[in-house]
Amino acid sequence: MRSRKFLLISSLIASLAVFSSGCAYRADLAQGNFVEQENINKLHYGMSAEQVRFILGTPMLVDPFDNSRWYYVHYFREGWDDPQIKNLIVLFNGATLVDISGDFEKPASFNEPSTDVSKISLDKILKASSSNAVNDSTETASEE
């Protein structure tokens, strides 16, 4: 009788140890904007809001009363580990990028003027393409 009771208690303790040791699976959870330092390094002072949205994606939060701040928040929890939360705040003056802050490193070239091709304004592109279209139609008319 005594050995039976001991066997029952020891099996109960063993099963509790197995089930409480983390046999349950917890899926990874990723929410929000996944932003990498590589994308942040592409940002420059004076970029338009459309250019920033193209590089970083749609922000997680924009204040409806003051759209000069965009919040990019990324929440990631892997299994039973503590969550990792990364924030990026993008500040605008009107529609131009003024500053960035948060958990990411601001690039050293942020305040330098951008020499990127993406800085060419849409108006210049449209004017150039329309003048080319006019030149092409004039050449076609003169050939006939």
C-alpha cells in the first residue's frame, strides 16, 4: 500500500514537471511596421512625405489633428520571450522631412543635401516628357 502511494505521488510529480516545463507552443507574434536601419539610412532632410512613405511604408499612426508626426512601431515577440518594441518618429514641417528620432540611429548624412535621382521634381519630369512629345510630333509632321 505504501509503495503504491509513493508510486502514484512520484508519477504525479513527474507528469507535472513535464507539463509545466514549457511543452506548450506559443507562436511568434509580429505586429506593426518592420523598419530596418538600411531603410532609415536612405532618409535625408528635406524629402517629401511621399518619398518617406515610399521608403518606410505607411506609418502605424498619424495624429489626425497634427499630421506633422508619423509613428512607426514594431512589436515582435518570439515564443515565450519578452517582446521587443522598436519605435521611429518621423517629423515633418509641412510636407518636408525635418527630423527623425526613436530607437534607430540617425544616419550621419541626414542633414546633407541628397544627390539622389529621386529628388528630381515631378514637374521637371512632366515638362521634359511633354516637350519631347511636342518635338516628336513636330519631327513627324515635318517628315510628312
